Amino acid sequence: MDLSHVILRIVVTDLPTSTLWYQRMLEVEPMEPDDGTSVFMLTPSTALQLREEDEVTSTAPGCDLSMRVPDLVDAVAHVEALGIAHSEVVTLGETSGMFVVQDPDGREVTFLQVAS
């Protein structure tokens, strides 16, 4: 299978708050199409779409989000500069590790550095 584009859609309960949170976290300007969503182009072929619902339920589930970063120390510094609380950094070998933050809806966002 050859994929040309991936869109990750997540449900949020407050679109403006979540849009600002992800914009600051990802350092990417959102696109705001006419369908009431916010879309962040993370790579030329990968997008994160936020859609607002009154609550996260079994019919409008949220999801956990994991993002691979090239330098975990830089990612921790970025999160701390934004004043966002994070978990302890877990070491996964000599050059790998991870930590977790929570978005405005309590969804886990994991930052992961993987040895190459």
C-alpha cells in the first residue's frame, strides 16, 4: 500500500482553546477551513485536524497523540518555556526516551525520541 497523505482527526471540546494550545505546542499556523475545524499541516503529507464536539464520548472519541522529535532535550525545553506541565522523562536506552503532556481536554500527547 502506498499512502500519499495521512490526516489524524481528534475531537476537542473547545476549538479556540485547543487550536491555540496546538498552535503554540507545534509552532505551526492552523488552516481554518469552512467546516468548523482547525487543520495543522505537520508535514507535506501529514495533517492534524481538530473538530469540536460538546464532549468526548464513545461516538465522538478522542485519541492519544504521539510525536517523534529529533531531540528530546529541546522538546522538554520548548514545553517548559510554554509553561506546560509534563511527566518525567523516561529513558529508553542510550539515545531514546519519552515524556507526556496533556492537552486542554486531558488527552495525552507523547513526545518520543527514538535511536536511529
